[in-house]
Amino acid sequence: MGEGFLIDTSAVIKYLTEVFSDKAVAVMDKALKSEYKISFVTQIELLVFKTTVYSDIQIREQFVEATDIVYVNKGVIDKAIYIRRETNIQLPDAIIAASAMHYEHTLISTNDRDFVKVIPLGLKYLNPEKNIEE
């Protein structure tokens, strides 16, 4: 694994709502005890995600407040453009993948459909549900 982890929205939500298997929770717990961050995209997605349960909102806000946020810079922008051109994944996912690559972090997500396309471009990727690391 890389020097740290960048955790995508899908993994954060599944972790916070306790829908992961015990094996996936163990993977997430390990990541959360090391150096981990989220992208500003994930921050936005977590805080605008609609829910009718007030405690869900509070849990997400507490998670974001306790987490380092990765913002965009020229290196991330350049990588996001490259990823988007090469894979045609959605721009928010390209920014998240670019952030992980730029900071040499392993991306933790359950979004295999998009992020496995970026592995050939240099993305280190881990799906805690499958416990697969590329």
C-alpha cells in the first residue's frame, strides 16, 4: 500500500452506516488508524447526501471534521484531466482518483466500475468488500 489512504464517499457511507461485512470493517479500521484523508469532493458528497435521520447527518459531520481534506492543486488538476480523457469516468471520480495518485495514497472505495479503469494509469486501489489491492 502507499504512504496513506484516500477514502472515497462510497466506502465512508458504508462504513458509517455499518453495512460492511466484518472483514471490510477490519480493512477500514486499519486504514482509519493510519494516515488517511478524503477529497473535498467526498466532503461535499457526504454533507449533501440526503437522509431523513438527523443522527446520520451528525455522524457524517463529525467524520468530516476529524478528517484531513485534500483540496485541488495543479498536480491534481493535470492528473484529473488525463484520467478523464483516458477513461471517461465522471469528473468527480477523476478528481478523487487524481488526488490519490498525486499524494501517492491508496484509494479505498467500493466503486469498482469506475476506479478499476484507472489502475492501469497508476492508481493504487483497494475495495474493502473484496479486500483486493492492486
